Amino acid sequence: MRQLTDSARLREFMRLLGRRTRAAGRVYLVGGACAVLHDWRSSTIDIDLDPGLDALLREIPAIKEELQVNVELASPAHFIPELPGWRDRSPLYRYSAIAAASFRRAVVQAAQTLAR
């Protein structure tokens, strides 16, 4: 059974992903991973992300096994409609060659939680 993903485990996942790939790119974190990254929640069941590049996608299975975390491929559009310019407004977190971008803001997080 895999463990919940807390902030330390999420950051280690991103650090390993950035270190093991040679491709520069941007990973979009969505869902509970955003909430954990911004300390809105202490943990999440899985890391929802859009890796964007095949080179990053190839590294995910090994890191997932190593850290014993669940990873789900998800686009920000799977959660809510995309707003124009959201990519430019997303905060970036650097992990070697890649940058993690957070899709959601606190208002969106709260609205989705209430909708459930």
C-alpha cells in the first residue's frame, strides 16, 4: 500500500524528477498536489500532474515506486475550465531542469472543495 504524499514527499518527487531528466520543461501540478505544495493541506492521496514532456513521463514510474507514492496524470482542464493566461500567472518552483507550476489558487481550491 502506498503512502500519503506530504510536502516533503512531494518535493522529493519533484527533485528526483528534475535530477533524472535532461530535458528542460514545466510540470503542472493540479488537485491535491497543489494544496500540499501551498500548505493548504498536510497530505494528498496522489500527485496529480501534467508532465508535458515524454522525457519526464518516462521517469515517473521508477520514482513513484522508489517513494511509494501514487501518481495520476491529469490536466488542469480536468478540474475546471482553463482561464486565459493562467500559465503566465502560475507560480513556478525550480527543481533542476524542470519547473513545477501550480494551477490553482486558494479561491479555486475552496470552490472545488465546497462543490464536493
